[in-house]
Amino acid sequence: MSCGCKTSGDSAHSCGPKKTANGCENVNTCGNSYKLSVFDWLSNINNPVPNRCDFVEVRFKNDRKSFFKNVNNIPLHIGSVVTVESSPGHDVGVVSLTGELVKIQMKKKKCSEESALKIYRLANQKDLEVWQEARKKEDNVKIDARKIAHRLGLEMKITDVEYQGDASKVTFYYTAESRVDFRQLIKEYAGAFRTKIDMKQIGFRQEAAKVGGIGSCGRELCCSTWLTDFRSVNTNVARYQQLSINPQKLAGQCGKLKCCLNYELDSYLDALSNFPSSSTTLDTEKGRAFCIKIDVFKKKMWFAYVENSIAWYDFDIDLVKKLISKNKRGEKTLPLEELKQPDIPLASIDLIQENNVDRFEKKNRNNRNKNQNRSNNNNNGQNSQNNQNHQGQKKTGNRPEKRERSDRNERTERPQNQERQPQNPKGNAGSQPRQQKPQQPKPQLEKAETAVGSEAEKKPNPNKKKFKKKFPPKKDNNA
């Protein structure tokens, strides 16, 4: 698909369907990169020659389009730059749609075939040069026009400026809340820009469509991409959807209510047709209760007592209908506390484990547990050997001769234990230096020494030195 960005329309240059980094460089004059584009879903269907559609859709700037008749049967395709009839002079535009779909669009927009203007020719090089020079002046002209309107004290805003293809006329699009006197303004514009002036008022929604932007949903505005008809939106639409009437959240970039509030309105109305009225009241044994909230998705209604509106009780719409029919028979229902059934929480299984905060720490925990188990096994092995040695000491008694023999046995067993330690391949490298320390059998030696010391205290030791008590020196009063 070719476009007429740089040439007269027969260019082999192709661009993407949207304004992307890899798309066309000149978006304003490209046949594919523009606002309110239409997908031709009948492009692959070839109609007979007698029934061929002679009308084409031509785009000029932003969202301004018109339908023209191809009188001379020029071979046109999407992206061709053409010179069309205008008043006065001629205009230059880009073909945006061809084929049988043009008839459907004309019927949708209520455009008659008799009032359609003609296509003169494919734009030549001179037409393109004049057109591009006029388009380059639009930004500066818009700034100067705003300054003149501000100097005259007019309550209006110049939104956009559009030059005609032959630069013989300039159209100013403006927004204003009240009527504006243009008599002095048009004189100032004609003297400053030296061309024919045309003033056209647009609404705030059309202004947002021309300017464009990003909505609160994160996407481009609907009015600047595909939306062409602006339906009225009121606050009842928000009430049907159980939305809070907050102007800051419900208003769009244009300052009016968002058009997207109408998108789901039909679905909400269909769902609410099965609900009892929101003004429903229930006569209970404890008092009168009124509806305070409706949930369309869960199909529930919340009720509260008139005397105590703080406590809310939710019921299914089927139960509410039964209670309403019971009240119509003149019977009072049970209190809301007794009618309320306990909510059974549904056990949800997280297959992906996205909600688990510790999902990244499970592997580390397993490794830590393995290391702890290995160190505990090594320590248990050492403790079992030490316990065996300690039991052997108890059997031999607490005599000094047998204690010396147990010390010798322990000294001979230590190198054996040290030789056995490297043979354990599962042991940690960090736990080996702890096992080589000879400090672990100390508690057993201390127990043996305490038993021997108890017998030694009974017998006097002749080798023990006797120390004299030290008294503080006497004070010399004469000093």
C-alpha cells in the first residue's frame, strides 16, 4: 500500500497503518497515518465494472473528511494525493477510502451523491509545493491569531488553523461559551494574514478530538482515533453503573463527561432488569429496612435498618424477591440478622504462586535445612563417641591410676577420630575445623577431676603451701 507523502501519489513508499517509529515520516500528509482511519474490509472483493463505485473519501487535516466523485475515472488508491474542487479555488487532500465501502460511509453520514464535488486530477509537483508551504505556516498563524483575540478582549480560544490547498483561504476553528462579535476580529485577521478568513465554531469534544491526548485508561482518546458521533452523556449513566458522582474522575480531557460511560450502559440495564427496584423496603419483625447498595456482578443487594443504618446485610436477589412477596401478603419477615447466612470463603489455589511473598526464598530455605541437618549429624556422631568414653570412665572408678589410663585411651582415640573425619564426604567444610579442636572431651575430664578432688579434700596434702594472712600496716601517729 503506497502513500503520497513525498510524491504525487504513485510513490512506491509504504508506511505502517499507524503512527509508529517505523511508519511514515510525514504523518500529516500520509494516507495511512491519520486520525479516524477506516479499515477497508471489502478491499479484497472485486465488483463488476458496471457496478463500480465512482466516489472516494478524501482526508484534509485531522478529522475533516469529504466525499468526492471521480468523474474522469482516474486510477486512485488509498494514499493518493489529489486536487479537488473547492470554493473558491481548489484544495489538496489525500485519498483515505475507496471501493464499495464508501457508499456505506456516505449513507452513515447522510451525504447525498448529487451534492458531491468533483476530483480534478492527481496533484502535480506545483500543487504539492504550494500545499506544503501553506501547511508550514499554520503553527505561527495560530499563535498570532491567539494574540490578536486576546488583545481585543474576546472570550474565545483558537484551537486549530487550516489552510486551503492553494493558500487562498484560511479557516480558524475556535471554542467559546457565548456568542462572539467577529467584526473587528476579521478585519484584524485579514490585514495580518492577507487572505480570505473563515471562522468555524466547534464544541469542546471536537476540540479534544483535534488536539488529541492520552486518557485515564492509558490509551489515546477515542474521539481522536475512531469515535465520530458524540452522544449525550448525563449523570444518570453513572448512577446506573453504581459510580460515585465525582466530576474529577468522570470528566474527560474536554471537561465533559467521558464518552466511554455509554459503552457498558446497555449491559448494566440488562442486568438491572432482573433486580428489584432500588427503592425497595422490607418489613421485618425488628423494623423497616431499606436498600442501600446494589452489586450487579455478585447479584446481591445490601439492606440496613432505618433506625440503624450503620450495619449492612447482603442478600441474593432471589431471597429478596421471596421477602418482597411475603410482605405483599401482609406477613413480616424475620430480622435481618437471622436471615443473613454466613459467608463460606472459597478456597483458592494459587497455581502460579504469584501472590506468595516467600516464593523466592523456598530454595534458600531448603539449602539451609540440608546444611543444618548435616552439621547436626556430625555433632551427634561426636557426642555418641564422647558418651561411650564417659561411660567407660565411670566403670573404671574414680581412682587416680585408672584416671591416668582413661586419659591415655582418650589420647589414642583422638587421632583416630581426626582420621575418620575426612572420610565423610557429606560433611561441610566449615564444620571440619570445629571437629579438630580437642576442647570437646573437657567436660568429661572435669567430672573425673571433681570426683578425685572430693577424695583429696579428705586427706591433707603435705605439699600444699601455707600462706600467712596479710594485715594492713599500722598507722604511725607521729608521722
